[in-house]
Amino acid sequence: MEPKREKCIFLLLQQQQQQRWNTSRFSPLLQIHAFILRNALESNLHLLTNFIATCSSSSAGIHHARRLFDQIPQKHDPFLCNTMLRAHLGMRQFIETITLYRHLKRNTGFVPDNYTFSWLAKSCASTLASWEGLQIHNHVIKTGFCSNLFASTSLVDMYAKFGFMGCARKVFDEMSERSQVSWTALIYGYARKGDMDNAREFFNESPDKDSATYNVMIDAYVKSGDMDSARCLFDENPERNVVSWTSMVDGYCNIGDVGSARLLFERNA
């Protein structure tokens, strides 16, 4: 590896570590960008992609990253494009994620992959952009990613958050492979709609329940005031965490059963 490129990668890694504690420090990244330009490293796509990812943890950084991205001619590179899409998603700039994808599809040779569709589905779900979500699903089918676990699970989750449980169930049923995340996404959708019969049916069928799956059902029962069902699942849950304990304590408080709430609180203390 060239010494200058090696130094730049070291500086980026160092900055990534520092950003874990302080995301507001943007001036060191400008210095790294200046180093890239001074040493004619701006044609190194891997380096620029790494720089964009490092930039994208603050509002100032994401704007700088996007300006740099817009100047890069190689917008056919999936890793580069996915990095920028994910950066917008990470900053909760959901509309920008969808708009950038449209621009890339129309004006560049960018070919999306399963990660692309995951970021897009999350962006659509977060803004309840149902029309755009349907378009993304159409693109998933056209590009042959409907059998991809990552992409299909993202679609199930997206439709569940839209409340389109018929669509979510159709995608789920057509999946040749399912993860626990896929099951939990579908269960969450039914529970969110108040359809506890279907939620419980798929919960019972779920082969490898984890804490997230239990928490979805416990939270749904708590919100419906069915503390007996919530308590049964809570006691059955082998991996209780702060979410499950808090849901149960809040649930008992909401129905005025302060004694049970106190007992659980003291058990978790």
C-alpha cells in the first residue's frame, strides 16, 4: 500500500474512533480531505468511500460528504452509492435517501443490490412513503432480489410499518428462507394493528424466538391491558432485558396494580 494512502486510512480510522465520543468534531475531517487533495488521492474510490462514511455522523459532515459524492464521476460503484444512501438514512434524512436513489437510477449506471433495497425500504417505512415503497418493491422484483433474505425481510418490515399486512404476509409467504428478524417483523405488524390472534399464531410458529420477538408481544399485550398474557410471556422469556422489565412495570402501573409493579421493579433492581 502506498505510504500516503496508508497514512490517510490511518487518519480516518483514528477519526472514526474519536467520533464515538464526540461527533461534533468536523475540522479534522476537513484536514484529512485537504490531505487527500494535496496528495492526489481523490481518484482512489475506496479511500473516498471510506472518507464519506467517516464524514456522515454529523449534520455538517453529511453535507460535506454529499458535496464530495456529487463530484465523483464513478457513480456506478455499488459500495460508494450504498455508503451515501446509508449515510442519509443514518442521519434520518429519509427523503434524501429516496431522492438520491431516483437520481442514480435515472442518470448513472448504478445497479442496486440487496443492501440498497434495505436502506430504501427503511427510509420509506420511516416516512410512511407507501407509494415509493411500492415502487421499491417493484424494483426488487425486476432486479431479481425477491428471493434475497435481506431484501425480502426489509420489505416485510416496511409493509408492516405501513400497516399493509396483506402485502407483508404475501412477501413473507413467498420467502424461501426466513430469519428470526423476518418473523419478528411480521409479528410486530400484526401486533401493531391490534390483530393479536394472528400475532400470537405467528409467534407460536416462530422457530427461534429471541428477546426482540418476546418484547414485541409483551408490549402489545401491555398496551391492550392484557397483563395476564403479558406476564405469561414475560415469565417464559429466557432473555429478559430492560425493555421487557420496563414494559411489564409500566403495564402494571397503567392498570393501577402498583404492588405487582413494585415487586417486579425490586426483582430487577
